[in-house]
Amino acid sequence: MKESSSALSWEQRQQALADHYAEILQLLGEDATREGLVKTPIRVARAWLELTRGYDEDPVAILRSALFSETYHNMVVVKDIEFYSLCEHHLLPFFGKVHIAYIPNGEITGLSKLARVVNTFSHRLQVQERMTQEIAHAIQEALHPLGVMVVVEARHLCMQMRGVAKQDACTTTMHHIGAFEHAETRQEFFAQVLVQDPS
């Protein structure tokens, strides 16, 4: 039976990945032993472990690690959170900005924790649509707010470097929960982040 990657140490995972990348280089027609490539497999292995570190993080625990009781019931907006992720279809980067709003229901979280949650989900193999929902649902689960709104704007290299090769295409996704189901509340959010309502 194949050993689960979760049962391997970080060093074992790194070496296994490096071995596979050396084989990939050979399959592409390269000489993995030449000077410019001899250390490439280990470099790529380290990069991939860093780029996918989100699998080892718990976004709800991150949010709950800095909870504070507050009677504030207006919108909390954190906009322009930059992110870099990898598309699970072609393993190419997509990147952009995340805008988050929530309406507290007795508890708030540290503002930096919202950015860390974005980092957690973006450091996994992703599709933009799912990532948008995952961020919103993690905030809902951790804080039980009156409402959550997440908008993601991104450019995908799988569209820009290959296939249709559309350089200026930007994809916008959104997910809203609770109070943000109401159009007026959403419009207040969009006015704050200067994003046009895609709905």
C-alpha cells in the first residue's frame, strides 16, 4: 500500500517530490544532471511545500485564536488582501485581491487573522470559486456573525499563458451569507471596496 504523504516527515516529502521532479525534467527532454538543473528538483520541491502549506493550517482555529467580545454591529471591511494561489487544473498561478466584510454578532477577530485565512486557503491547490466560498464559510463558522461577504478578483495564468491567451481577462467571484443576502447591504459593501456588483 502506498504510504500517505501525511505519514511522511517534511524532509521525506521534500525528497520524494525532488525525485519526481528530476524524473519530470527527464521526461521533458532535459538532462537533470547538468549544472543549471542539478539543484532544480530540490528547489522546486521546497517551493511546492511552501506554496501548499495551507493544507497544514486550520483557518477556523486561526480566527478563533484572537477573539474579542465587542458590541460593534456595523460592517467590518478589509479590502485589497493580495493573494497568490495555484489552479488545480493546470498547476499554474492565479493571483489578485480578496475583499472581506462581516457584521459582528458579539465577537470580532484580529484583522490580521482575516488575511491569514486568505493565505491558508490560497496556499492549496484551488479554483477561485471554491476559495471564495471557503473563506466566507470559515469566517461564518468561527465568528457566527450577522453576515459575511467575500469578493475575489484574480488573473489566471492558465488563461494568459496558454489556451485562449487573453492577457486582460480578470475573473470576479463573490459569496455572501446572512445580512449580505440583502441588496442594500451588499451595495454598502461594494461602495466601500469600489467593486462593481457582479450580480
